Amino acid sequence: MHATIQEDAHVSKVLRQAKAYFIHNRIKEALQLCETVLEKNPNQPEALYISAMAAHRAGQNELAFDLLSCAIRSDSSNPVYLTDLGLILQSLGQQDNAIQCYQNALSIKPDFAPAHNNLGTIIRPFDPKKAIDHFKDALKHDPKLVIAAVNLGNLLKKEKLHHEAITYYRQALSMHPDHVDAHVGLADALFDLGKFDEAYAATQLALKYDPNNVSAWVLQANLSSGKVDHSWLQTAKQYLARELSPDNTVDMLFALGKYYDRAKEYNLAFEAYHNANRLKHQHINGFDRASHKSNIDNLIRTYTGEFLSCFATKANQSKLPVLVCGMPRSGTSLTEQIIASHPQAFGAGELIFLNLLASNHPNDVLLGQLSDEFMQKHSLEYENYLRSFSHDAKRIVDKMPGNFHWLGLFHCMFPNGKIIHVRRNPTDTCLSIYFQNFSSLHSYAFDLEDLAFYYQEYKRLMTHWRQALPPECWLEIDYEQLTEDLEGWSRKIIEFLELPWDAQCLDFHKTERRVQTASNWQVRQKIYQTSKERWKNYENHIKPLVDLVE
């Protein structure tokens, strides 16, 4: 018995040393020590665990799964083993099994912070509210778990809770001042809130600790406040000479295009933007023109003036919702900012409610199969969703530009709701879209011919809405006229919304609110008109867009 105790003590000492080697990335030495233990006891769980994690670090996830499964058979009550098995299963693409592992770990030890963090990470795309709870639980049980604070900040920022996100980024940085992802996340959140000087300072700190951080360099280029110095260009060229990931290459090319555009090097700017769009176009399924045209045909065929009038009396009578719509980059953010500066209005930003409704119920929406039950249920959901942004506002703005597709649906749901359509010079609009790093959801945006086609279909649908919708629910604004006569058009907008005039609407650039769109910097400035007929700088490169000029 005495010998057994000595042997156990020796094994424990060897495994402690193996674990220390592993932590310091001396993998070969760690595995050698584990092998000496496993030769005598092939089921020793800690040796199997260290070997499994070494295999996982080397990318050998199937081997890692086999080794860690053996460890769990020997010790099924260890939450660390179950949690790390979840990570390996995620690497193997087995998301559901990974979730089960994290849940099993928490059933054994409900306060095990890493399992809460990992569970939050895996469920956040489809259940962000529950993910937020798990990240908060992780921090409650282990306030020093920095990754949980950063993950929570990232998710809160995505959920448009920027002030709360900033709190958690700063919590992470109070523990680890050199945490680069926390600095970048903090900079991005501050940027969305219009705090550009603070955002720039945060990118500088990120680059202090990681001079090669692409996200920080790109964010600096987007901080269009003149603070990007000449060394930025050399850095961008150095990055692009390396083998970056496709996403990082695209990000850097868009940033480079912006740099050259500001420097009035228009040929170089277009080359960078064109290369960025071409690379992005290669990694998407492409824009289906025929399908898009068919959808527009269905909307025009379904939502006639006669059809729209059928819902006037039995629909939701609320005046709360206001849609501000149009093509992206047409002035919708500026229009929303003017409205949101009114003390009785609230700008909720780009909401995906109507898009999701149409996506989840395509036949109901596209073909007008709108039952009373459907309309009552979803109009109330939308109204409650808007109200969640402000409890006392008389008008709440949904500024999703693509809502121009759903104006018929919106009017059927809310005949007293207001619609503001913002339009801009078509070539300037489309060029600005081409120069923005939009998500792949904007599949039309990465090819000039697709972009011109999309604009023509938008124009065709807006011509229909102009004829079908009653004039009292509808206001059209030309961006160029708005910038030339800010007060006159601002008064028209506020009067259209049936609100008393308030001079704060003219100081929209001073309004502190989140603006999470490509126009974030512009709406923080006083009115400027330098973007008018910007397309002429690129006329030789953009024939499909030039042909849109009326």
C-alpha cells in the first residue's frame, strides 16, 4: 500500500510537469511524459486529457476526440473534460453534440464559468438573449474570465446595446490592459456612438500591443476625421503583400480605396475598390436577377391600390411606426438623424423585422395571402418591438433601406403609419454602394452590372408604390434638395409626422445616439455637399452606372 501511494504521488508529479510543459507550448515534452504514464496505466484520465488537448492544438481533432472520450470514460464527473470535449466537437462541426457537452458540464458543476462562456459562444447566433445570460453567469462565477467579458461586449454591441458593451470591454481591459480584441471591440462600439476621438485612441492601444492587427488598421481608415497619417498607406501595402485571409484582404482593400479617394487619387481608389468587390464576389453565390425580378413582379401584381384599401378599417391603427427607406447610401441615415433629434421621436436604426417576416412567410407576403389573424399577430409584434426601444416616443423610426420592398405590407398593417422615401442621384447612390464593404446579404452590390439592374428594379417598384399608396401616408425627399435647404425640408418632415416643430432637428449632428451604418461619420457632421456628383471622378470606370443618370 505504501508503494502504491508513492507511485500515485510520482504520477501526479509527472502529470503536473506535463501540464506545465503544455501550458508553455512545450508539446513534445508534455507528450513524452504522458506516454510514460499511459504505458503503465492506459486509462489514466489526466494523461489522456493532456494528450487530447495537444492533438487538438495540432489540428488532429478526431484523435483528440478519441483520447478525451477515453478520459471521460475513466472520469465522467470532471466538467473540464466535458467542456473541452465540446470545443473539439465544435471543431468537428458537431454543434448539437458540443452544446450537450457544455450542458452536461453545467449539470455537474452549475457554476463552471468556462462551460457558461462556451455555451454562450455557440448559441449566440440563434439565441442571443440566452447567450448573454450565459456570459453574465460566467463572469458572476469567475469575474476574471476575460474572454467572457469580451464575448459579452461583442454580443451586446451586435444587439445594439453599446453603452453596456463598453462597460464589459473596459472590465476586460481593467484585468488585461493588453487584450487586443477588447481594445478593437471598444473602438468599434465608440465609433458607432460617434465618439471618434476615443475610438481612435482605442485603435492606437490595440496597435501598440499588436502592430499587425488588421481590424484596428481598417477601423482607423474608417475614422474619417483626418487622423490617419501617411504611414497608414505604407502599412496597408505591407499587409496586402502578405498572405492575408480573404476577409482581411477585402477589408484592407476597401480601406485602401477610401484612403486614395480622400487623397483624390481616383484611379488608384477605383482599382482598390474594384479588387475588393471582385474578391468578395468570388465568395458569394451571386445575385439572382431572374428571382429578384420575379419578386418585384409579384409585389406589383399583388399590392394594387384596391388591394391596399381593403385593410384600412381592420388593421392596426397605431401612428407609432415610421419607415425611412430607399436605396442604401441615399440619405436615409441623415433623414433618420433629423427625426431622432426631435424630443418626441426615436430612431431605432435598421431593423430586420419586416425582412424576416417576408422571409419566413414568402407566400403570405409576396402573394398577398394576408389573413386577419396573420395581420393582427404580426402588427402587434412589430408595434411592441418598436415600443421596446422607447416607452414614450410618439414616432419611432425603422430605417432599414430595403424596407422599400415591403411598403405595401407595411401599409396593410399600419394604414396610419408614415413612409418617407429618400432618393438620390442614381449614379452617386450606386457608386457609394460599390465603395462600401457591405455584407454578402447585399449580393447585388459587388458587380456594376448587377448593381445597375438592382437599381432599375428598385426604380420600377417605387414607381408602383407612388401610384398605389395613398398620398397622405407618403413623403418623398431628394437628398440633394435636403442638403441645400436643410431647414425647409426638416420642417416638411416633422410636419408630415404630425409633430410640432423643434429647432433641435437642425442640430442633428449633435444628437448622441447609436448609428450603426456606413453613414456613421457623416451624420455626426454639419451638412456638406461634397458627395454630389462624386461619380464624375470615376466616370471612365463605371459605364453601367453612368447609364443610370436621367
